[in-house]
Amino acid sequence: MKKDYITTFTKVHFTPLDPNPDDIKIGDIAHALSLMTRANGHFKHFYSVAQHCINCALEAMAMGYGEKIQLACLLHDASEAYISDITRPVKKNLPAYREIEEKLQSLIYKTFGIELTTDEYAVVENIDDSLLWHEFMELMDERLNEPNPVLCSNPDFSERKFAEVEHEFLRLFTSLTGKNSNYKCVGIDATKGGWISACLEGNSLNITLYDSISEIIAECNDVDCILIDIPIGLPENDNNMRPDADLRKKLKGKASSVFNTPCRQAVYTDNYENANTINNKILSKGLSKQSFSICDKIKEVDKFLQCNPAWKNRLLESHPEYIFAILNFGKPVLESKKTLDGINIRINLLRRYIHNLDAFLGGITSKAGMKRRLDDIVDAICLAVIGRLGMCNGFRSIPDAPEVDNKGLKMQIVYTEI
């Protein structure tokens, strides 16, 4: 007799009462949970089971638990993708349902390599209940009987598009299962008196202050991707097209973070007044003092690439504010990175991609002179993160078909879609 089955999002015929582990697909779980509501749909706005699971995983991360507990938290409601959920007052009177749920959930854990001790199950359950308490406070204005549990994370209870949540669920799963952790990626940002390098490899994040670009590159021969927030590919006439104007269009509300790149002739001029005159003559644009203030950094990178042709179009330009907009689901972060709110928002976006990020940041900012460079450190980290994601998803550039300058350098901003 033909077994009873459901048809999943990926068109698998899944038998909930006799599940085959080969039929359990993370794509089905992420999609279904992102469309299922918590609290049987009685919250103020749409808030999905997937969003709850993400918040649970991020709380486990913030509490310092390892990847196994984080992954268990992410998947603790995965059985609902196949058998839905039943409200607690009813569920406790349905022993057959609870047996089916427990069997299926155990199989899902086993399929994804999760084996929990009794104490670890209790940890996951405690995090689940803590999020439930705060969800009811935020989305139902109801205080549950349990004492107010203190959270270590800052969960997102906002109304979000299901597709965004689905994609975040999948990205977090990929990160926790190590499917994108084999790449070694470096992000570089200019800072006062030198350069900040963030090297992301596996679960390790190394942040270092260097005096020069050449010192960084000397240690990067084995990296898979290296991105820098400094113009590469300099115009020498008004026919050379940099991506700056196109990037501004993608950063509405944050376009001021993209300055006009000076022409190469101005970059190699030491005096601001002369550099401004030269830039006006060649590009028909004035040169702001802000742009001129980083000309020494631009010149250092340009000289290095001309003297080290093996690194041409291997050391690539990216832009942290655009990357943060990508990580923020296409919305630029309008808060200034010089403010505490702006820094916290950006760090929160990065937490989704780096295990125990707060511990790494705490360690580095405790060193002399590093705390005041926190905004540059965060920018360098975001470039390392997008480098890893780009290695997994493939890179794109602004523009799609970049021009090459007179020294053979592509004039482009590198990014990836997530």
C-alpha cells in the first residue's frame, strides 16, 4: 500500500510517519519555517518560526556556546517543517503527536550530525523558553509567569520578509556546518598611522595593525581572497570611468560615504592646492580635502601594485558601506560608524557570520591604541566576511564590465550577492 506523504518545497515526497533521512533537506526546512508563524499567528505582526530559530542560535552564540549548540538551536523546531506545530495546551494532550515529533526531530538532528547530551538538550530548551518569554513581551504585550530571563543577544523581533529570513537561516546553517569555512580571506582598511588587516580562516579571526601594505601582502601568499577599502585603478583622463557614481546610486541615504577618486596625477602631488588644480584640469572636478587626506594611502597601494604585478587584479577594491548594505538585506546602514549605535548595528550584522565575534573584538580592543580604531577594525572584518561569501557564491563587480586604467588595473568595486 502506498505510504502517506507530503510534497515538500523541493518536490520530495516525504513520509512523516516513516521518515527517510535522505529526504530531509535543509532547503525545505528553511523555506517552510520562514512561512510558518509563531504563536499560531496571534502576534502583532508576521513573525516566523525560522526567525525564532535564528534568534535562538544567535543567543546561543552570544552566550558563548559552541557551534553544536548553536546549530541545535537553529534546528530545534525543524520537525515543524514536516508536521507543523500544535499549541502547547493541545499538544500536551496528544501523546501520539509528541512521539511522532520527538522521533522526527531526533532523526533531523542525527541527519545533520548533532548528538546532544541530556544537559545540552536542557540548554537548547532553556534558550527556546527565554526567547519565547521575550517574544510574548514584544509581540503580545503579555508577561509570562516565568521570571524575566536575561538575554545576552539583541534579538530581532521586527516584521521581516520571509525570503530574507529564509536566506539568513540558510547562511547561518552553512556557516555553522563549516561548508564555507575552508577559505582564508583578508580584509584591509586604512587607519591612522597604518593599516588594519582582518584575516578570517575557519573559526579564527586575526586582526593586526601593520605599518605598510607590503608588510601585509608578505604574509598573504596563501590567501584565497584579499579585499581593501582604497581606490584601485586610477583615472588619468576624463574618459577613464571609475565606479564611484554607480556606487552612490546603490547607497541612497549613504551616498556621501563614496568620494570622487582623484586622478593619478593628483595622487602623486604633495601639495593640496596643486593637486586640486591638477584634478580640476584633468577630470573637471575639484578635489576635496577629505579625498586628498588619503592620497598617501592611495599612492602607497598604487605604487605597490605597479612594483608587484603578480598582485594586480588580485588585491581587489571593495567598499564597507556597500557591503554592510548587502549584509543588511539591501538597506544601507544610515547610522554613522563613528557613533556607538552605528558600530553596534554593524557588529550585529557581522555576528551572523563569525562565531564568537565579541570575544575576538574584546581581545583586540583591549590592546593599546586599538579601541579608537574600532570603526576601521569593523570595516576590515566586513571585507573579510564578504570575501568568504564571495568565494562561496561568486564575485560580482560595479560595473559589470569594469574598465582598465593605464597601469592595467581594473576600476571596480567587488562584492557578492547573498
